[in-house]
Amino acid sequence: MPPDLQSIVDEIVAAMATEEARGKVATYIPGLATVSPAHFGMAVVSADGSVALGGDAELPFSTQSVSKVFALTMALGKVGDQLWARVGREPSGNAFNSIVQLEAEQGIPRNPFINAGAIVVADVNLAGHQPREAIGELLRFIRFLADDEDIHVDEVIARSETETGFRNIALANYMRAFGNIHHPVERVTGVYFHQCAIAMSCLQLARAGRYLMLDGLLPDAGRVISARRARRINALMLTCGHYDASGDFAFRIGMPGKSGVGGGILAVVPGKASIAVWSPGLNASGNSQLGTKALEHFARLTGWSVFSSR
Ligand code: GLN
């Protein structure tokens, strides 16, 4: 019998409400610092299209690095496997915003989900466009995936990141020195900061992730990407989606997942479900404390993971 997803989500929401260790809200982006750690939301969209929602599932939050999944999908659509000449596919074992490996590795970031890698992806998506158009194209793609026009850039967050994103600007400049950024740095970081500032609810995010559970095919809208590409993006989410905590996430949850410092996580069980959780308090690795815990409950209660036969 398939699990009753709504009662599982209800049970998780109730359990999360009593959690006292809720992590710390990111403060290095001033626009994020004012969000209350009391929030928790969860949305599960299953392969048959049914939806289970709990808590603040319909409240928009700053997707931050979760948007890197959609930006990567778009860049692969533009340049295909040529992308891998400029970005690696290995976990970094370092923090999301680390610069240390770039010197030894000639300005080639370890993977597309650390900041340096996502900045190269933004540079790819910028080719032939003004920054505004590149963001517009990404927004249209995400709205299409979620089948929801009401998805926007939070301009307050975008400005806040632009004013304080010295480290990301440094990463971009450093990679430009190696020839791995092809456009002026302020244009590339403009695209990157605005993409991080895309706000979505858990429901919108889980809907946007459906193509990754369905081998690249949306039943109502057709093929988004090939099955092979969907499998590869899932593989990168599993190995690199949680930075230096990716191994622990795979161990505890066993699903491809991508986190963001806004406290959101998108997780995928191929053939079964696309899941989004949100709680703004972060653990020491910059991943949602309760979001991770909630997904651990979900994996236990459903028995679902990419490493089990259920
Ligand atoms: N915008 C954030 C940054 O660049 C994204 C990081 C994240 O979500 N891990 O620092």
C-alpha cells in the first residue's frame, strides 16, 4: 500500500513544532536576517500528481542556492556537455562560498552547486543577453516548471546581496583572472544575485522539481530534459547539493537534495516524489536544521530513498 503522504506530512509538522534547536538564520545577507526561525513548511508532490502540504507550505521564501538546480538545467540546455569543460562534477568538501580550491584548479570550480560553480553557470546563461533578460529567461523557465506564473525575484534580497556580496564578487573576479568568466563581473554577479533572490513557496518548489522525479518528462507539458540529463542532475544533487555536508545528507536521508541559505531544501525520490521543505534556521554547514530533520523523518516514515527497494 502506498504511504499516506498527508498524514506523514501532518506528523512531521507536529514534530517540528516542538523542536527547540532550530538553528541560526543566515545574517550575512542582511535581507535574510529578519526572517523568523519559527517557520516550517513542507510540500510533497507525488509521481501521480497528488499533493500533500503542511505548515507554511504556501509562504514564499528566498530560494537562494536551491535556484542553482534550475540555473544549471538551463545552462545545460544552452551548451550541453561543453559546460563540463568549465565546471567540475566532484563534491568540494568545502563550504559553499569557499575560494581555496580555485587556485590549484586553475579557476575551474569543483561543481555547479557551490557558489563559484553557480557563478560560472550564470556566466553561461548570460551569453547573448542583457542580465535582465537572462534572469527573465530563468524566471520563465521556473514558472513553466512549476506551472505557476506567480514566482518573482525579491528585489530587496537582490539589493541586499549586491551590496554585501564581496565574497561572490571576489570569486567571480578570481575566476575571470583564469579566463573562466567571459562577461564583466558585475553583470555576472548581477545575474547570480538575482537568481538567488527568486522567492518561492514549498508548494511551488516541489512542483518545479517534478521533472527531476519523472526522468525529465512533465505529463502535462512534455519533455523538459532527457532522462539521462535528469539522472545526472540528481546525481550531482546527491553528491554536491549540501556542500561539505553532502555525505551526511546522503547518509541520513538518501535522496538527491539541494539546500539554500534561505532554509529551503528540494529533495527528489525518482519515480516517487518531489519534496520541498523550508525552515530558516541553519546548521553549521549552512543547511536548514529542521528541513534536514524533517526529510530524515520523511525518509523513515515512507521508507523511500535512492538506496532502498521500497
Ligand atoms: N546567495 C547566497 C550566497 O551567494 C547563496 C548561498 C547558499 O544558498 N548556500 O552566498
